[in-house]
Amino acid sequence: MDDGIDAIFTKAKQGRALFQDRSALSPEFIPDHLPFRESQISNIAQVLGTALHGSKPSNLLLYGKTGTGKTAVARLVVRKLQNQDDSKQILATYVNSRIAGTEYRTLFKIAEALPLEEDKRIPLTGLSISEVVGRIFESIAKNGIHFVLILDEIDYLVNSEHETLYQFTRAGEQVAPGFLTIVGISNDLRFKEALDPRVLSSLGEEELVFPPYTTEELRSILAERAKAAFKPGVVPESTINLCAALAGSEHGDARRAVDLLRIAGEVAEREGHQSVDEECIRKASQKVERDRVEEALQSLPLQNKIIIIAASKFPGGTNTGEVYLAYSNLARKSSAEVLTQRRVSGILAELDVLGLVEAAVVSKGRRGRTKRIKVLIDNETLARVIGEDAGLLDLA
DNA sequence: CCTCCACTGGAAACCTAGGCTC
DNA sequence: GAGCCTAGGTTTCCAGTGGAGG
């Protein structure tokens, strides 16, 4: 074991540090210059610029697939807007509704950015949605705030019966003398269809589409980032090309491309390479996928883990009924509650979305209609990751 | 062309754990 | 403490269904 440790350190010593500024590749990093997005930037700047003479800018709606720069562009423009604001009345915040999780937590995050009096703070739970919205409006009005709200993945808010979005777009009077401008961001191009037309008309006053980056554009972006992040000469052009090609084949996702490059750099450094070669990119690509699966697996609730173990007993794939049978046995054995088949069917659908299981609906004619279920994780990984759970050791 | 299986997936209702207000 | 609220997971109920076998 000691040899292993020594070997790692020796390698680390040999390889010189390849990074000069790792943060230039971090997911939160927003460069001052976003190439190929000049027109979107100037568009947004023009709209939001109104706020500098104290009147309310139009609401904005930004569309485009993941990694097309929507979030970065919105945050960059808003950041510069705040820098230009001498009156210091402009307040901006960024909330991702999907990451926040629920409508209530989204509002909670929004409220965090606002000055709230001691007795008006928002608790993690307990208040009605309308009460929280009321407190947010009150704070904006009282302090005369010019509030620019960037709502990322806004699609997660449309299916609410509270009509929070509607209230937000119609805040007008209630927040005077302050105002509330919404910059909505959506990955889902069909999201408009689900939106209440009243909301759409005011939310979509200005609409902007972000097309995916081409492989060539990705290459140029990566080259620029690599120049800032790595020491000169450690990232050959072929590496950039491969990285761009890998990400480009996945619909021009710049975030993925940048992630890949960062991890490849870490791999190269750890293994004591003098440069980040194509091999490192390939390894990084595998690592990203492996991490995603293990993380998803680990954070699964107990019942979902038992279900996936049950499903893994059928390497060739099976159907819902079989999985349910196996599951209920396992659950009883580990003295967990036994859920209904309806719920198990639902959980299998969730696992499908996570990409841990393949659950396609198939019809077998006379023999009914069910999901064809196949676990997409090999049994060793499953045993290793889930085996850490005491109580589930008696599995495979 | 019709049947009928083994479910699917929508809807509503229920439950628990948290927190509010009075 | 009583009587409200919410989130989020679950159960209950059930109409709906693709297509192989008749």
C-alpha cells in the first residue's frame, strides 16, 4: 500500500503543474468575453439598460438547449448592469428553479436576495405560497428596489396552480416605486405551449433564441478557455479538437466541453503527464459518465435502491410484474416497507429518467402491456456503491 | 376484425414532518 | 395547544391501451 502512495507522489512530482488558473474552467466561471453570442448580449443589454434611467425594462425570455450560453450571457449582462448602476438601486439575483426543487424553495431563494425585516424572514417551510410572494413584493416596494430576477429553468414553475409566474409578471402596482423584471431561461423549446397566454404575453415581451454551438465554435471557445486555464503549450490542438468533437456530437453543449477539458487536465496532472493529450480526454469522458452513475446511485432513496437491486436479478431484462415480485421479497427480507406496484412502476419510470434503468413500454399482445426493464449498471458497480449501505449487503 | 391481458399513467386523497399564527 | 399552512411521498381507484392470438 505504501508503495502505491509513494508512486502517486512521485508521479505528481514529475508532472509539472499544468494549470495556471483552474478557475477559468470551473462551472461557475463566467468569462468577460462570450464569443458567438454578441448579438444576444447586445439585445439583452439594450432591454435591461432601461433600468439605468429608473424605468422598468421589458421581461425577457431566453430559449436554447443546455450549454448554449443562456445562463452565462444573462448573468454577464446583469453583472455589468449592476456595475454601471451608480444609484445602487438595482438588485439582481439568479435562481435555478430545477435545482431549487420546488416552487416554494424557488421563492425562498429569491427572498434570500432581498432585504427582509427580522419578522418577515422566510422559513424553510410553513408559509403559504401567496404569503411568501406577498413578502417579496413588500420588500421590493418598501425599499424601492429595481429588481432583476434571472429565473433559470423557468419551465419548472409553469405547472403550478398558485400562478406565481402570473403574479410576478403582473406585480406592477404592488411593488411600486420599485419594479420587478424577469429574465426567464428555458431549455425546453416547447415550454411556451404549456404557458398561460396571459403570462406569455407579458413574460415574452422580448424573446431570444440561443442556437447550439457548432463544433467549430466550440473549438474556438475551448481554445480560448484553455489558454487562460493552462500553462502555455500543454494543451495541443488535437486535444481541443477531440474535446470539441465529443461535446459537439452532443448538440453543441459548451458546458460539457469545458467540464471535459478541466477533468482531462486533472487526469493529466495526476498521472504526471507533461501535456493534456487525447488519451486524457477519453479517460475524462469515461470518468464523467462513471461519476454521474455512481452519484445518482448513491443519492437514491432506500426504496429505489431495493428496486434497482431487484431489477438487477434479471440480467437479460424483464417486466414490471417480475421486478415487483422480486422487490417485495427483498423489501420484506430487509424489513423495509413494501410499496404498492403502482408506486414501484412510478419509481422505475424515475430511474429511467436518471438513466440508471431502461424502462420502455411494450405491448406483448394477449400477454398484456408492461414496461421492458433492464438495469444499465453492471453488477460490480451496483454492489460496490449500494453495498456501502448497511442492511443492503445481503443483496446480489 | 375483435378480445383481452398486464399493466400504464392520470387523479385524488391520504399521511407525515415541518412551521406558522393566535 | 389548537387549528391552520406546505412539501413530498405514498396509496387507492380506475379508465385506457398496443398488439398477439383468436
